[in-house]
Amino acid sequence: MEQVFKRPHALVDVSEHYCPGCGHGIVHRLVAEVLDELDIEGKTIGVAPVGCAVFAYNYFECDMQEAAHGRAPAVATGIKRVHPDKVVFTYQGDGDLAAIGTAETVHAAARGENITVIFINNAIYGMTGGQMAPTSLMGQVTQTTPYGRTEQNQGFPIHVCEMLSTLDGVALAQRTTINSVKAIKETKAAIKKAFQNQIDKKGFSIVEVVSTCPTNWGKTPVEAMKWLEENMLPVYPLGVYKDKE
Amino acid sequence: MSEKVLMKGNEALAEAAIQAGCKHFFGYPITPQTEVAAYMAKQMPKRDGTFLQAESEVAAINMVYGAAGAGARVMTSSSSPGISLKQEGISYIAGADLPCVIVNIVRGGPGLGGIQPAQSDYFQATKGGGHGDYHLVVFAPSSVQELVNLTKEAFDVADIYRMPVMIMGDGMLGQMMEPVEFGAYTPREIPEKTWATTGTEMKRKHNVVNSLYITASDLEELILERQKRYDVIEEKEARFEAYKTEDAEIIVTAYGITARIAQTAVNKAREQGIKVGMIRPITLWPFPKKAFAELDTNKVKNVLCVEMSMGQMVEDVRLSLDCKIPVDFFGRTGGVVPTPDEVLTKIKALYEGR
Ligand SMILES: Cc1ncc(C[n+]2csc(CCOP(=O)(O)OP(=O)(O)O)c2C)c(N)n1
Ligand code: SF4
């Protein structure tokens, strides 16, 4: 009998700690499938963030480093400068990439550091229990915005792909999501391109995945997907913001 | 390369690092260590290495983390305010058992402080600096030649014990021109870096560079394991120089450039018939406790610790002596350098009152 569905080789055979309906699990699988399809697991070094994906170093079969909160692009830079012919990627949440690690993100992008960045935008801090993220929406209630995010108090969400697309060092800045089979396929294609760009030495590639955190949004997985569609996608339009040919 | 060349401390340090096989340097400009980065920027591209000016010291030390984890010999250099920023990364590097070399050309603090030579980062270097139970090996050279030798050795020690090594200098040592010989250091035996993230090539289980251990007992076990390594280092790597101590009734102790000043004072005092000697710690961690603990309490009446700070190493001197000999302190701070005459006056007062 032909096996039509199996665990990607690059994904370690353990049960992940992610909550039901969480986008992290889906995106992990997509990254692993891409590592398999491009046959680069053995020459890839990944960098895990601080955030819910902190244990990503246990989930990918390739060599991994665990970075301090927000520093993954700097750590990746160090690795890439040592091994320019290896494939280096970071996997980061919105607090990691767009709050505490903004400088590291922007400068790795500006340098055109030849790395791949997988960015999970779930509009909240998952790991620490649901505080405001730089990508939290206007009016969004979180543990640290109990009256909702306001213009006067917290200001506006950061649009990472739009911002980074202004930098010459960026080869690819694409925003995708995971709310349907089609969307998941598009996300995988974007991730594959972001890795292929690195192999082709095109420079910094980032895929921002608009994702879910049912646990800290206080929703069921189904409600969370609906909330993503109704609230996040209008603020974070999907699309290719930069594609340097 | 065994003939002597005249070189500035900061540049000699950078050259020594390259000769030791340092292939990657990540830094951010700050006075008074800028020549290190400038030398690296010029030399690295010609010598098969990388120099990268990072966006901050925070980024620089995390680039060091990545490069060290990837198996390379790597260095960063900065001065006090920049070293404060690097503390997060240093703690992670210690926690992930990564070897690297960190240079602190110390200036006056706290805050922005000043740009003149100081030794007020002793506590930060030897008592932690970042969070958690960890140590750095800290070398304190007092001449450009020693700076060169210890820089080379720093890479070996870092690799042997899988830990960060700090070279503590100051603006004076960094700017000073002295004749140096580069062939003077014999490399030590280095273990293979089987733990480095170099890509599995599908031939081994994945390597993980990490400092997170969510189960308390796992973390404790690892820290105890590391502590055993620290114990070996305390036993084997503590280093000092003793100068005219045999018949001394007064012992002056100082490190780095301050030891050069103190030595001049000791020589002047000897000319006046004062029985004074000097102990110069070369490693600040591990602190050369034995050098003090083994002093003859019948003969030595006083120990005088001289520093360019309000008194930081003096605490380790007192702990090593365990109250057996009275310890006095003389220091200038904020970038003010003590003069030999000031130290001499202090020695004389102690000698007369002994
Ligand atoms: C220096 C530092 N500050 C704060 C924290 C606590 N912390 C851990 S994860 C996190 C936020 C993670 O949120 P995000 O990056 O959005 O990832 P998610 O958990 O949502 O996937 C914070 C603030 C830390 N570990 N280190
Ligand atoms: S807390 Fe949120 S981001 Fe974290 S695993 Fe659960 S659902 Fe995912």
C-alpha cells in the first residue's frame, strides 16, 4: 500500500507541547516538510526563540541553537558567518521579533543577512500568559491591556512585512496565514521560497504567518480561526510585500 | 615571528587573537578600545576571517554566541558601558557552555562615567555580572607582552573548559606602545568540538546549543557538573607573580597597569631600606588565594591593596587572608591613576606603624 501521509523526517517524533488549535504546530510541520523536500536537513542550523516555540530545538532534527529573547537574528548571523554555505533559519514570535528583538531583526534585514526568518504573528504573548504584543490589535483586551489597546496609551500595531520591505537587504517579505488548506499550502510555498532564496544567496527572507493563540485569546480553536479571519486579516493583509528577483 | 616589534596594546591584542585562530570578531565602537575593532576590520578580510560591526553590544555578544555555538574561535571587545550591555549574552554563553573571548578595556563608571583608565569593573567581571551561578576566567595582563600571551592562552582556556574568558585591561594598557614578541606562547592541547552546530550531515543526532532546563533537578545537576569544572580551574589555573616577597614585612598587591605603578613604588621603598614585596594576581578569577593564604603571618605585618577603584579586589584579598594579616587599601577612581609616590607614602606609613 502506498503511504500518502507521514511525519516529515526533519520533525522529531515526540509530542509537541502546543495547545490544541495553536498555529505553531502547523508551521513547525511546514518548515520540516520544506527541509525534507529541499533535502537540507543535514546542512541546516535552526535558531529557536524565547516564546511558546522555545522548545523548537527539541522538535527539529537539524542542529539547533536556543537564543535569548529577541536575539535570534543576531545568533543566526553569528552562525551564518561561520558557515556561509549552511542553511540558517530563525523561528520567532511577535514579542521576540518585533518588541525586544526589533533592533536585531531590522539590522539583520538591513545587512541582507542571508538567513530565513519564520515569524509567527499571533497578536499576543503566548508563553507568558497573554500580554499585549507589538502586533496586538487596536482595542484588543489582553492581560496588560485590560481596557483594550488604545491609541493614547499603547499606540499602534507594528506591520513587520511592510516595514521590512523598505530595506534593500530584504529579498522576500511575505505574509500568509493558516486558516484553510489553501492558505496552509500558500504558507508552505512561501516558506520553501524563503529557504530557496537562502540557498540561492539572495539575502534576508521573512515569512510572517498570521496565526492563532486560542488559549490566550480565550477562545476555542474554531472560534480562534474565525477571530483571526475577522479581526487580524483586515489589519494584516496577506501578500508579497517584497520579492527581489 | 620571534623578533620584537613595537606595538600598541589594543592592536597587539587584536593581532594575538588572529594568530590564535580567531576567525570572527563582532563589536560595537566605544572608547578606549576602538583600535581593537579597527585592527580587526583591516586584517580579518585579508586573513580569511570576518569582522562585523553589530548594531549594539547586545547584538554583538549574541553573534558571538551563535558563532561560538557553530564551533568557531570568536572574540568581542568593548569597554565598561558596552560590557554591561553584553551581560545578558555572557550569562547565556556561560549557560550554554560555549567558549569565547571577551575583552573589557575598562573605563571609569558607573553610568557613562569617563574614558580614562579604571579597574572598577572587577566585581562585574569576577562575581557574575549577568544572572545565574557562573564564572568567567578573567585574565589581567600588566604589559603588552603579557596581553599578547594571555590573549592567545585565553582562546585555549576557553576551548579546554568550554567557557567564556575575559581579558581585563584598561585604557592605559590599550594605548601603551611596548616591544612584543608574538612567538612566545606555546599552544595548549584542545579537545575537539563535537558539540558544535555544524549541520548533522545526516550522520549524527542533532546538536543543541541551549541554556534552558525547565526541570529544576536537571538544571541543578548541570550547574553542579559545571561547578566541578570550576573547581578544577580554581585548582589549576590560578596565577600570580610574586616580587621580592621572601623577606617582606609589607606586601603590596595590585593587578594590571596598577601593578606596574605599585612595583615602581616597591622599588623606591626598597632603596630606602623598607622590606616590601608585591603579589600581582594575573587571574582575577580564579583568584590566586594561595598566594595570600600561604604568607608567613609572623613576618608579614600588613598587606596593602592598590586599585583604580573604591576597593573591589581588596575583598578577595581579605577573604584569602581570613583576617590573619591586616589589609589596607589605597585607591584612586573615576579614571584617576595613582602615582608611585602616593603608593610609596602609603607603604612608608604602614612600615612605620607595623
Ligand atoms: C529578557 C527576557 N524578558 C522577558 C522574558 C519573558 N518572556 C518569555 S516569552 C515572552 C513573550 C513571548 O511572546 P511571543 O514572542 O509573541 O511568542 P509566543 O509565546 O506568542 O509564541 C516573554 C516576555 C524572557 N524570557 N526574557
Ligand atoms: S499559549 Fe498560545 S501560542 Fe502558546 S502554545 Fe498555546 S495556543 Fe500556542
